[in-house]
Amino acid sequence: MIGYLNDATALDKGEGTLKDVRWEWWNYQEEYRLSGGRGIDVVTAWDVWYKDFMQTRIMASRDWLIKWTTDGISHWQGSPDALGQTAEAVCALYLDRAHEIAGFNSQGYPTGTPTAPP
């Protein structure tokens, strides 16, 4: 699954969705301001919320993965059959990779004033 999410097409679609959402929020805040409402920066509020949401979800996923792979290793450790040894090795591989998860990478996150989708 992770390989698919790291695919260039999936990343482009995700970035496009974020740009579209930010564009809609910008339109909302402009309509509200033009109708006499006070100036509110919904786009910035969205950006803060989204980045925080992604960070907490990724770290919760990492913690879940560490817990269950650790339990899997304990369960299969020392198994005399090939299936058990394979399960232990797979758990160890996922545990190793889980420890590398450092959080949400917002490097490609759209910034600035949103623009209309093409």
C-alpha cells in the first residue's frame, strides 16, 4: 500500500486535491469578506489544521505498526516451521521500517494565495 501512495500519480492527485480545497476555502473567505463579514483567514486555519491532522495520524499509524509488529515478532519468535519464520521476518522488516517514520512531510504542501484549478 505504501508503494502505491508514493507513486507520482497518487502524489500529484493528492497535491491537486489540496490545491482545490484551499481554493474553495479562499473563495469562501473572500465571499464572506465582500458580504460585510470581518476578514478571516480560513486558508491559513485549514493549513494549520490539515498539517496537524496528518502529523498526528501518521504518528498514530507508526505507533500502531510498532505495537503490532512487536507483538507479531514475540508470537512467531523461535517458530520451528518456515511459515512462522517468514511471519517473524516480515514483522521484523515492518518494525524496522516503522521506526523510520518521522512524521508528515509538508515540503510539497501548497502555500500562498490559492489559484483556480486548471
